[in-house]
Amino acid sequence: MTMDPVPPDAARAGSMRRAPAGKPGRTARLAIEPLRVEHAPLLFPLLADPRLYTYAPDTARTSIAALIERFEALERGAPEGENEVWLNWWLQRLDSGAPIGTLQATVTPGSHAWIGYSLAPAAWGQGFATEAAAWLVADLPARYGLREIRASVDVRHAKSIALLQRLGFECLGTEAADLNGEATTDYLFRLACRPTA
């Protein structure tokens, strides 16, 4: 399952600056560690699965070298002048140490963040995505003074829609989207953040 963390109108090219590392975390079943280039060989077999991109505006990298290039861009951070913070983690099961996917957040001006995840098919249907996303929406508001967290999801992606609803997100309506050249429709979701002291 995959949900894209990049705002629909965000620039994806240009000169880059290094992104701050995400804070490590832990849930009942997951270690959540900042994503690094050296994780590419471990994650490549998982992220190469085409099922991850059924509803995500991205495509599988065809080699470890291509995934390393992608991870290098993520480590460098958002394009200069965008005033965004890109945060990326990888997810490992605590019981086996096996990697199962990635977690992302894009913090944007106006006290907002967009979240997303990619989870290997072998880990689907076991609550891992909900567990990781719940950690993220609990952690981000205080660290970045957020007023709300947003997510954009293809209207056909029932599992990600259900995940967001479980976490208390409200649907604000639909918006036109592009899925790798296909005109599609996304639901726009919002979670209001409680003010922090």
C-alpha cells in the first residue's frame, strides 16, 4: 500500500539543500529510523514491487543504483526556495528485524504537513501502516507547531482511505490528480492538530 506525501502543487526539481534527519521512533511492533542512502539495497526488493504503485504517482526504480539516487535526493531535501522540510523513515519489524517499508512527511509553510507511506505487500493487512502513521501524526504536531496534517489519496485506494478514517482524518472533498499520466481523482483528507503549550 502506498500513499504519497508530496503536496499536489509541490515542485519536484531544482537545486537542493540537505534535509534534517527525522527523529527515530518505536511502536509496539516497529522500529522507525531515519532513511539513509545505505538502506537502498535492503529496501530495493520491497520497493520494486509494482503493486505499490497501483495508486501512487511514482514508479518502481529498476535498479539499486536508481533507488540510491532517489534516496540521495531525499536526504538532500526540498528544492531551495520551497520552504519545506522533507522527513523520511524506514520501517523495521521488531520481532524479525525485517524491513517492511517507508514513512514520509512533508512539512510545508502555514503549519501544515502532508504524510505518506509505502508498505511491502507481505506486510499488508496486519495493521503496520496504521501503527506507523499513528506514531507520525502523534509526533509531528509538537515538533513543528502544526495546525493540521493532510493526505491525498486516490479515490479507489480503499485501504488507505480506511487508515486515515481510523486515525480521525476528515475528508474535505475531491481534487483532480495525475497518476503517471492517467487523469484520476483524489480524496483530500485533513486532521486538525491540538494546540501545544
